[in-house]
Amino acid sequence: MNRLKVLLILALITVLALPLAIHAQGDDLPEIVLAQRADYFPEGVDWDPLNERFLTGSIAEGGVFTVADDGTVERLADQVEDLSSIGIHVDADDARVLVALTDVVDADIAALGAYDLHTGEELFVVDLTDLYDGRHFANDVTVDDEGNAYVTDSFSPVIYKVTPDGSGEIFLQSDEFDVTGFALNGIDYHPDGYLLAAVAGKAALYRVPLDDPAALTPVKLSPPVSMDGMVLGEDGYLYAVSGNREVVVIASEDDWTSADVIARESADGMNSPTTLALRDGAAYVIHAHFNAMQSNRITEAFEIVRFDFDLDEVE
């Protein structure tokens, strides 16, 4: 890889890095899982409830990897050409894992891969690059109740839509997403029929109706939060990794017209936390170690760290 170009890309990502901390309660979930594979630099993570394991992407190796609680890492799906795998989303209803694919060197490709959740068999890979003329960084992905996937592009002001059979189109192009540096980032689907999409570059969150995406509205967020990865929990709260050296929990009482940060945990950002997965109500944050990647230091393992929030105290 052209390491200078990688440094420039990762410098932007590192702005969103968070510090490391461990907070645990007395149950059987691990406080930390050490993914023991040298220098694979996972940026995305999700929990696979069907097989009870974490899944991660890889900036350095692409593809999809499984991570067991004992730290064993195994490849599930192969790399697509030389593309990095960034955000991933487990679609348990359809037994798939969806993966945002991009070229972190030249920032000129955005794609989505779909793979069988059990075997890793490729279901489809769709190239989204030519749908919009510009630079590209496919970042995060979510899926609606009908199996349609939605992909953010951090360098182009668009959200892509990919149907269950692998057909791609621009779902929404908006000037609201046109900011310098990293723009669109985390995304998740709300079962009431809209997307929540974060624009990291201006610390904004948007509510995007599926039936009328042009009618998007900014969520009145207090205080503003620059979000990287985020997950909407079954409890209705939005869990996010923020650029303010925190993991935050966000709540809305008016169907995401407005929202408030109701809990936050500080952490140590040296290991570059990027996004998180929810496992039995606990938030697990992955650490990508961008600093080590930039400096050619060998990293033997990558932390997936648990954060607990006592939300009963803030209700």
C-alpha cells in the first residue's frame, strides 16, 4: 500500500478516536476480548447472535473475521480485490453479514459485500462507485425490515441503497452531508421507518424517512456529538462512539425529533476506538490501533472492550 496516502486517510479517522476503559458488572460477559491476529487492524465490529461471536472487518486484510471470547480469530469471508472492510452489520433475520468496502489508499471506490452468516459464502458484491462522481469512503451500513441495505459514504454526500438481490442506487444525496473531511459516518435503521445517520464533520445527527428521504431533518441533539460508529439498541437508546473521547448513550422522547445525551463514559484514545456492537445489552467497543498502523509498529492483538451503563438511574 502507498503508506503516505494511508496516513492521510487514517489521520482523518483518528480524529474520531476514543480512549480505552474497562467497566464491568458481575455477570458472565467478558470485560475485554483480545482479538489475537497481528496487524489486521479491524475498524468495524458487530455481534453475531446466531453463532455467538463477534465479527470484524479489517483495514489491512479486507474480508470478514470471527472473534471468539478466547480471542481466537478466524477468517469467515475473503477479501474483495485489495479493498478494506470498514463498517459491518449482522443481518440475523436473513442470516447475512453486510460489509462496507472501500480503498483506503486512493479513496476512489465504494462497494457493499453480502456474505452468508454461517459459511462466509459470497452472496453478492455491488460496486457503488459510479453512482456518484467524487472521492469515496464507504463507511457504515445498516438494513431495514425488508432487507434493503443503506451505506454511508464519508467523502461523498450520499447514502446508497442496495436491494436484497444486490442492486445499488443513490437513496439520498444532500447538501447537508457535504462537509470538509469525514462527513457521513455511522448509520442505523429505526423500526418506525427511518434512518438515523451521523455526519461526524459537523457533529450532527439526521432523521431520514425511508418513504421520503428528501424530507430529512436534523435531530436537535443536546449537546452536539461528533459520532463515529453507532447502534440503536432494543431499549430505544442510541449507543455511539464519539470524537470527544467518550462512549455515549443518547435518548429521544419525541421520535428522534430531538435527543439528549443521557450517559457517557470516558476512555483512553491511544488505541483508536472506532465503533461498537451490542451484546446482551452491553456495549463492546473495538480498537483499531491506527497509531501503530501509521508507525509500522507490530500490534499482536486488538481490544474489544465492554462498557456498562446503569440507565435506570437516569430514566
